[in-house]
Amino acid sequence: MPKLTNQEIAGIFARVADMLEIKGESIHRVLAYRRASETIAELPRDLSAVCEENKLTDLPHIGQTLAEKIEELLTTGELTFYKRLAAEVPPGVVDMLAISGMGPKRAALFWKELGLTGVGELEKAAQEGRLRTLPGMGAKSEAKILEGIQALARRTDRLPLDRALPAAMQILERLMMLPETLQGDVAGSLRRRRDTIGDIDILVTSQMPAPIMEAFNNLPEVARLLVSGDTKSSVELHTGQQVDLRILPPERYGTLLSYFTGSKEHNVRLRELALKKGLSLSENAFTVVETAEEILCATEEAVYNRLGLPWIPPELRENRGEIEAAQEGSLPDLIEMGDIRGDLQMHTTWSDGKASVIDMAQAALTLGREYILITDHSYGLGIVQGLKPDDIARQRAEIDGANEKLHGQIIILQGIEVEIKADGSLDFDDDILAQFDIVLASMHTGLQQPREQVTARLIQAIRHPRVSIIGHPRGRLIPDREPAALDMDVVLSEAAHHDVAMEINANPRRLDLNDHYARRAVELGVKLAISTDAHSPEQLSMMHYGVSTARRGWIEAKHVINTWPRDKLLTWAKEREI
DNA sequence: GCCGTTTTCGGCCCGACTGTTTTCAGTCG
């Protein structure tokens, strides 16, 4: 029997939390399960490995009770406690929680008073006007729930960064043009640069919020108004995306920005710190608990300083140790765009790229790169026209010519994205690979292989003496394709041992490694490369997505090989060949 | 159910908005 994955166990705990909440259990017990679920979902290692080491209770929000439940799940694949709850609370009632406007209280009410046990039955009851007969319910609430059910049917999943960011910036820019607007930012998970975005949060300061609210609610992108008050408005765009706007006067901007940048877990920690200093923290201000006197913060620095902390970069605000690091003065010196000297994966017309070598080089030059590595596909990847062995010398000649034309303003290196075949062997022989300056190896097919097989396959590539970098190691695509079932701790340990760099692919549909595994990689001593994998000159500017992902993984410039000068990079690639 | 510079018990974040209320409960972020 295959062991349950972290995601499956996290899902079970999240569902337990929902069921307990519907039952009316203590909210703190509910939150305990929910927090444990988040811990497990975010864990960059296999829970079974942690379990074998007997270290489950070392994990945040996992105590003795939950550790035993995890052990039961890992050994038997089932959880008695879960089965007992599921027999009590019908699964369809839990599903009702996904409906906007529905919470545990209402789900329990409809279930117990009307006997409704699923979203379908709920919809029918709402259409028949039966919900409004219940205490605390009315025609409007009923209509809202009906609307929520319809919204659920057309719900859009979380947006990839490259769709959310331009959409948010366009709205922000319109609001910034209004004379009443003083400052503005995109906040929320977008400011933290998570790999996918749920709702878009936009913050603005003004002394006259009403005209800004009005303009926002009437933007052409807006399909319907969800909520509108004095300081807050929520709308749904035609794309189905929800956008929230908050407006406060500028003297309160620090607390507002900090609050709505989140994450929720980071905010909880900040509030706890505030309470220890006798302060209550909200989006509006600090409030002295004893006197009710307000302390306003116009900047985020002021908020953090009031708590005795240095400012914490938004990408770190996930409650993954950043508060403790800030207290100790040991926050990482995060990598920045300015640290990036080169780009180590891109494609040209020699394979499936849209532009020539020199066009890519010139575009990279305008972005300030000092060197680039051209990494066309090897021909074995059937779906694209790849580089054949007898193309290599001709491509080298073209690269030499382009280097000459560019007079050393930027240096073009010849690399290859060699295919890791299903059996773990490479598409090119050693003597062919020896012709390239740096070899990048990637998997594009057979990503659904069983865990043991795909892990062994990637390890075989890592052990290959000519391979310096592994491209997009897990092979995920946002939002369509799940990553390969790799045992990443084994893979990363092997990469550390053989000094092979792992890529953070900066394409916003990949971001692979992601933040968790990038951090784990560096913990294990693995070097990283951040590359755009550009297939056109425009895509070379996607580098910032990769840098943001690295920052979320606590990565510093010293961990990333394309922050090095070219000579150091080439020496490393040469020396690590056996 | 977790957690601890309030440490083995007693806490556990806070405010806006909406609808159904006449002072508040539920949901959301």
C-alpha cells in the first residue's frame, strides 16, 4: 500500500477541522487542526521520513495527539477518528463551506433544521424559499447563498502570478491617477509573490475616499459589486477574480499595508508580540490596551520598530521563522534583481525558441546581463525540433560570430538542455556533451513515473559527470500539471554531494524549484541557478519571478551561481566535471 | 489541540460589512 502523501494527510486534517467546526466544537481545537494541516501542506520533506525519525512533535502545531494520528494514517492509511466524524457529519454538509456566504453555523443550521446534506439539496431549498424561514435568515441571505452556489460553479482557480500581477497593476494605476489618491500598493499574497494568487488586494491612502471607491466600483473590468463600505470595497471582475480595495488616511498606512500584506499567520504573530507590549494591533493602528490611546504608523518600518523588530521583506512573511530571525538580528540578506549577472537557460530558433542567438543576446544585454547560456533542446525530445550532434559546431560558429559583433558587452555561452530519458540516461553521449560550456539536464516526459523510478532517474542524471545544472527539477506546470512524485530530500542530498546546481525556473508557470524546496536545497548545501527558460526575447524579463521565488525561500546571492562572475562560473563547471 | 520570557493550565488576533436584528450573529479576510 503506498503511503499517504503530505497533501493527503493535510487534506484529512483540514476536513476534520471543518467537521469539528460544524459540530460546534471549541474554535481553538478547530484551529489546532487547521494549523497542523497548513504545517503539513507546506512541509518540504516527507512526513513519513519525519515520522521514522520520531520528530513529528518537533513540527510546529503538531503535539502528541496529532503525532499519533499522523502515525495511524501512515501505517494504516486510515484514521479512526476521521471515520467516526464522517459518520456523524455528512460530507455534503462539509462541502457547503466552500460556498461564499456559508460558514459552519449556517451549514449546521440547514443540516439540522432542514435535513439538507449536500450543495444540490441546499440549492433546491433556496430556490423554494425554505431557507428564509429559519431564525436569522431572510430573503436576502437566501439570495446571497444561491448566488454563492452559482459562483462556486464558475469559480476560477488561483491565478498564476503573471496573470494576477498585470491585472492588479492596471487597476492600481487607474486609482493612482485620481487626484484624491495619495499612495497605493498591491498587497496580499501578490506582494508576498506567492506562486499563485487568490484574491487581489489593493491599498490606497486618501483624505477623501468616496470618489476613489466610486471609481473603483465602476471600473470597466468590474462585473459585480460584492461589498461596499466606507473604507472597504470588494468586486468581482469579468474574469471571476475578486479584488478588494481598502482606503485609509496616510498616517495609518503602515498598519494598513502590514495587515493586508499578511500572511495571516505572520499577522497573528505580530499581534501576539504587540499584546506582550500591552498593545492591540489592527489595520488602523496600535491601541494601548489600558488607555485606549491610538498609536499611528505611517510606514511599515514604524510598525515593525514598535514591536522591536527590523522591517521584514514581504516575501518572508509566512511565519516560517522570520519573526525569530528578526528578533535575533539574523534575517537573511536576500538576493535582489541587481545581483543577477547571467541567465542560464534560454532557447533559440535552433530548437523551439522564437528568436536568433544574437536577438536573445541583445535583449539580455538591455536587461543588464553580463552573460547568457544558450540551452536549446537536444533532439531526443520529440515534441520540439532539437539540436542534433552535427548542429553543434554550426551553432558554435553562430555564437562566436554574435560574440564578435557584441564586442564583449555581453558574453554568449554555448550550453544544452539535454533530455533525461525515461531510463535516466542522457540524450547525448559524453563526447558530445564535452563540446558545450555548461550542460543543463531536464526531464520533459514520463513525469508521472512512480516515485522510486522517477527519483532514481533524476539521481542518475545528477551523478552524470558532465551535468552541471538540473532544469525545472520537479516538472510542474501551473495550473495544469502536478510535479513528478520525486523524493526531494534524496534528490537534493545527491545534488549537494555531486555539487550539481538545481534550477529555480523563473517562468511564472513553472517556478520550479518552488520556495520550499529552494530553501531546503540551500539547507542541504545545494547551489541554485535562477533562469528564465526564455523562448523569446520578451521572456528574458521574467527573471524577477524567479528572484521573488528565491527570496521566498530565504535565498541569498551567494547561493546562486548566476550571480557569480563568468570566470568563476566556468571554472566551477569545469572543475566539477570528473 | 497546541503552547510556554504569563510554562503543565489557561489562554488562543481583530475589525469591517451585511442582514436581520432593536443590540447582535455570522462571515470574511
